[in-house]
Amino acid sequence: MNITLDDIARRAGVSRATASRVINNHPHVNPAVRERVWQAIRETNYQPNLPARSLASRRSQVIGIIIPQPIHTLFADPYFPLLIEGIAHVCNERQFSIMLDLATTTDGDPYRHLGRRGFLEGAIVASAVEDQFLLQWLAQETIPVVSVGRITSQQAIPFVDVNNRHGARMLVEHLIGQGYRRIATITGPMNIVAGRDRFAGYSDALHAAGLPVMSELVVEGNFSEQSGFTAMQTLLRLVPIPDAVFAASDMMALGALKALRAAGLSVPGDIGLAGFDDIPLAAAMTPALTTVRQPIGELGQTAARLLLDRLATDSLAPVTQRVMLPTELVIRDSCVRQR
Amino acid sequence: MNITLDDIARRAGVSRATASRVINNHPHVNPAVRERVWQAIRETNYQPNLPARSLASRRSQVIGIIIPQPIHTLFADPYFPLLIEGIAHVCNERQFSIMLDLATTTDGDPYRHLGRRGFLEGAIVASAVEDQFLLQWLAQETIPVVSVGRITSQQAIPFVDVNNRHGARMLVEHLIGQGYRRIATITGPMNIVAGRDRFAGYSDALHAAGLPVMSELVVEGNFSEQSGFTAMQTLLRLVPIPDAVFAASDMMALGALKALRAAGLSVPGDIGLAGFDDIPLAAAMTPALTTVRQPIGELGQTAARLLLDRLATDSLAPVTQRVMLPTELVIRDSCVRQR
DNA sequence: CAAAACCGTGAAAGCGCTTTCAGAGGGAAG
DNA sequence: CTTCCCTCTGAAAGCGCTTTCACGGTTTTG
């Protein structure tokens, strides 16, 4: 019923093997023959059968994206869409398909063994909370994995990351330079490397300036707007309140801003505010948010390239690659010390 | 190297056929044998090879979700995540995987023929702009498709939808009941049925009340917050300005609200505002938004069930099913006529 | 000018599963 | 005691492709 490679071969007067070579762009095929085969393909509008191809070649041309978070939280923050877009861009170029593992992100069995089952050739894992499921999966899975952001306990996994610590430090040093002294921070989740690193950068800057890190000024969030709102409310109960706040993500900064507004405080008039990520929204906020830019799309592209390059070279050597992308301080209006 | 079904069969002392029967829960297998096979599977931690299974059975257990929009717009609105979540829920229950076709939503070839290529067993298409690509794809693809929202020109496609027209009418009648007379609307895209229907409901309500539909009071948006903002700015240039605005999506209502605030107008003090969708944000806005609730998650679940049921019955008869889900008027604080 | 290298091609052997078919055995029906 | 019909099982034939191997023919090399 469906057109198969045999049909094409017969139509072009060649063997199945040759037809396969043409489709896969293998060398050593007479140009005239090559053209005959292509013509047959065009005439019949032939579409190769993917499962058959996967079975025979052991390559599915599909990679998975694994983000261990509920799907709605996943899309509340523009970070992930931008990351995925970067990945998708590279995958499209190289004719790979992407499977967003939604089972992981909803209520299904997390981490079904799509790799061992021959479905995925590789996977990109992002924003990895180091939970038991993830580690178990990584241990059992046999396909190449690239991580966006490091996973502490799995040093063998290639990753692409930004220098969170350095970026955060630059930012907080900027705050100190503006004259702020009682600087609070709303951190990311401390079970994620990015969360810990940005906090470390905050500490670094304070230490370097001879300022103490006071635990009352440190509140843990989870990168979401809501958590930023709540954390800010906590900070506002301090006496005196902080004179500036470094939120470890722009979305948390947004939440914090809303809490400040609700409390009748103005930014930067009454209190300075800074974020991290430089999502598009940051520039559009009032006041425009001072933040640290991380090249999110590039992060995705790089991760995809790392993975696809690895898949292309059949060398089984575990190429442990690490790529660090630079961050950049973006100074806007949300933390200007008023005299 | 990898464990195959043959290994399992040998280990359990049965034929490959029997092992396959056990795995697929076929009847007519001796319980004792069944248990032996399961034990072998457990002991070896066997994972069946998916491509091989697809090839042999012609069923991949994967469905596609196709939303013909750039990925970042896709996630700016909570509508799609909620829809996807609904679909994912049902798919997880039935051991199906979901492929979010990101090639469609980014810059790749839209609509690769994943179905004809044996990769997808079925597809759900949502928010379908009736462009040439979509129609061409629908014409060529041979797998079952279910649509969320109708596609005018393709009446044969089963769909699940809400009664947009009726919902919009109820809402606008509520506005009229509040005493508003100069009621503007920011419509959805008019090349999508939902956009046209909500506008039709608006017209219905005005006609029924003997009010004219004035073209200056109708501005087309595209469901996005940004478009709501822009459209509201347009409406604010009218003299006099409208006394109420019906935005055909909550996100557009949010955009409109921001434009009103920027113009120094208060809602509902100076102007009434209403939306459509009842996304979680609607209740959280200040003022809380009066809107029309559509059961987004249920929409996704129903679509998935329709598709999966269809796949389960091998009957080739094109079962054209239509499901309409109810909408509900949700009255909050954004359009209360002040006396 | 023989040997070696290379090019272009087809036959055939799988990849790991599902599914049909046939058959053995046992109990119920005639 | 046949005949028929279940239940359970294995052999075998694919599903549609890739890839190895072998082989003739043509070039290049020493």
C-alpha cells in the first residue's frame, strides 16, 4: 500500500542497496543513476519509513529534551522556551527531531528508558534537580547526554553552562559600587548548581568589599515569579528593610517588584533591585531591570551541537566536554542610588 | 550487547512468540509460563526495542501535537501549556508518548510527514490557522488527526471545541446588562474559527439589544498580550472612548489593562473590561477579570481520548466525531458599572 | 606490464520485534 | 468412540530499511 524503497529501486532500475545509498547521500554512486533514483522519489512522493531505518541503522535521528519540572512551571518563565528554541534551531539544521519528554514533566513515570529502547539517540537535560530519579536514570541509560548547567555528582557528563558565580559577583559589586550596603538576595533553588553558584557570587562580592553575609538577608526561592513575591514579603518584615535586593532570576525580580509595589515602595527610590537572566521582559519592566545577561538561546544551540557532534562521531570514547559561555552585566534603571 | 526478546525467550525456556505475547498481554498464555517470562524480564531489566516494535506492528505509540506558531508565542499564553498538560495526562495513562512538533513551531520545514513515515500514529492540531501548509499537510498525511477548535474547510476532521459564540454572547449581554452601551471588542485572529466565533457572539449580543456594531469599535488582535496593548491604544484614540471593552482572550485583556493604566484610566471606574479563557492569571489581576471560562485542560484530554480511541479501533471508517464543551460566564470585578 | 587501488553495483544477511498459521493436547459434545 | 472446539505453543514469514561483502571493471602505481 505504501511506497517502499523497493518500489523506488524497481522504478529506477537499480537495486535496493543503491537506492538506499542515494537517499543517504553515500559516495560511489554514478551521477546518472543518482538522478534516476531521485526522480523516482519525486514522482512517487516517497517518504522513507523511520522505524525501519532506525531498526536497521540503530540511529533514530531523534533526541530528547528532559526538564524535570511540571509543564506549566516550565513555561511560566521564558527561559525554557528560549532554550528549546536554541536547541530546535540546531536540530532542524541537521534533520533531527526533538522529543520533549512531557512524561517527565507531568504525572507519568519520569524517565522512561526511551534511549535504551532505541527511541532516542541522545538527550539534553536542563535545570537538573539532582533527585533520585534523575541519577538513577543517568546510571541506567546508555545514550549520550549533554547537560545545560552542571550536575555536581555527575562530572562525566558534558555540559554547557554560564559562569553564574562570576556574573552574580559582578552584579553585586555593581550594587556595592552604587553605595548599597544592606544587600539582600533571593536565591534560586539550592539543590541546583545555578542556584548555589549565584549565591556564591553574591557572597564573593560582599566578602571582597568587607561586608558580612547575613543569613536574615538570604531567602531561598525557586526561580518563579511567585517565589520572588513571597520572598520579598519576607524581606520586608525585616527592620530595617534591605536597601537593595539581588534576585537570582528576572522572574523572581518581577515578583519582588510586585511585592514592593504592593507595599507602596518605589524602585529604585526606596530600594534597589536587580535580577539575573536578562529575559526580554527585563528591559520592558518599569523601572527597566538591571540584570546579568546569559545567552539563553546560545546555551541551547551549544548543547545541541555538542550532542549532535558526539552522535556523528561513532567514537565510543566518552568525550567529556565542558563549555562555559560568558555572562554580561546589563545596567538599567532599577538600582541607581539616589542621593 | 543489548538484551533482546530472544534472550528473554531463551531464559524463560519459551519461544520468542510466547514471550511477545506475554509482553503485550495477549490471552492464551499459561499463567505459569507468563510468570516465568515476567521474571526473566525483571531479572534482565529488559526494555523492548521501540523501532522494531513499530516496524513489525505498524503502531508507534507516539502521537504528535502540532501548533503552527513560533515556540515563544506558544508559551507566552498559559492556554497551550494547559492544553498540552491535558493531552499528556491521557497519553500517560495509555502509555503513549507525545512528540511536540517543534519543527513546525520554529524555522524548520513545517509539517514534515512524520505520519506517513511511520513515526506518528496520530496527531492533534490546535489553534489552526488555515494556511496553505496546513491544508496541504492534511491532504497528504494518512494518519488520524483530531483538531482542537474547528477547521472550517476540513469538515471531515473530528474536533473538540467550546461554544465560543455562545460564550462571547453571554459575556457581552452581561456587559449590556451592566448598562454599558459603547462596547468595543478586541478580536482574535479572524483567520481562526475561534476568533471569528467570538466576534460573532459579540455581534449577536449587540443585535439582540438593538445596538449597532460599529466598525471603529472593532480592532483585530492575535490573542497575545502585546496585541491587546496595541489594540487598546488604538481604541483610546476614539472620541469618545468606549465605555467597555471585550477582549477575545485574557492575555489581550491584560495587555489592554496595561494600556489603560498607562493612559491613567481606571478599571472599572473609567471603563469596563472583560476577557475570554479564564486562565489562572485572570482571577489574580487587579481588578479581577470578568471573563468566560473554557475548560482548557479538559479540551486537551478530550482531544487525546478521541484520537486514542480512534487508534485503538482498527476500523478504518472515518469516524467524524464532534465534541462541544460548555463555557461558563465568570463574573468578577473588571466591569461593574459605577453609578 | 603486472600489481594494487579504486569505483560502482547487487546479493544477501540482518536489525528486533509481531503475527499468522499450524499443530499438539485435552475436554465437551454427539 | 469419534468429532469438534478450545487452549496453549512454536516455527516461520515478514515489517522496510542499512550495511557488509564480493565482484567485475577501470585507473593508477611501481
